[in-house]
Amino acid sequence: MDSLRLDGVDENDLAIISSHCQDAIVRAEDIQFRESEGLFVMAMNRFVWEKAQERFRLTVFRRPEYERRRAVLHFDRVLGVKRNGVDPRATDQVLSLLTIRFSPGEAPSGWIELVFAGGSAIRLDVECIEARLTDLDAAWSTSVRPDHEADAD
């Protein structure tokens, strides 16, 4: 398995990480802020966009196959977290991550915003960008490919 591990230390790196996390499925209870450590951790089921074309196989008798992987995204040097529409105690809340973006403050600090479908968001107040996306061992096939054009209708 080609496990992904990406580190991010600036806005460009964060954009790359965001593209790999787009359409990840996240359970609210899998989001943690360890305030004493300045660590924000989010486990997710990541859609493997980098293999979407490679894995696409469509025949008369089979549906296309894609891949999702269990992954963890974490940010270090987090000073605070604000949530809008995300309840970390909700065991049944499922979120779909749309994008991750950075708003600069007094360099190198700023805010990292995790934007979810339906208007939910999490904002991290950070000293600087220190991010890591790591795939775990679990991976599985899926015939469902996220389609943003269909969602816009």
C-alpha cells in the first residue's frame, strides 16, 4: 500500500494537504484538542483522490472502484479552538470536510479553518503552521466518488 505522509509548514503546504483531505468523512467524536499539548487531532476516512483516475475501472458488469483510507490529520502549536456546528460529544455527528484554509495574523501566527459541508467549521488559532497528514493501515474500496457538480444542483 502506498501510504501518504505529508508535512506542512506554510500556506502552500497546507493547500496540498487540503486537496488530499477533500471529502474526508469525519465523526465529531474523532476530533480532539489536547490543550495542554497544543495539539489538535482529527481522525478521518480520506477519499484517495491521488488514485481516483488510476483506480477507475468501469465495465458493463462492474461499478467503478475507488479507495478510502483511514488517516489522521494533526496540527501542533495550537493555542485555541473554536467550533461552529461541531459537537465533539455527539457520537452520531458525521461531517464531510470540504477544505482547509489559512488566514495569516502577525507572522507566523494565524488561523487555520477546517470547513465542512452544511456550514460547520472549526477554527484553530495557531502560533504557526505545523501540520501532518498520515495514512494509517486501513484501506478499502468504494464505488462512490464524491461529485461536487451533482451536489450543486
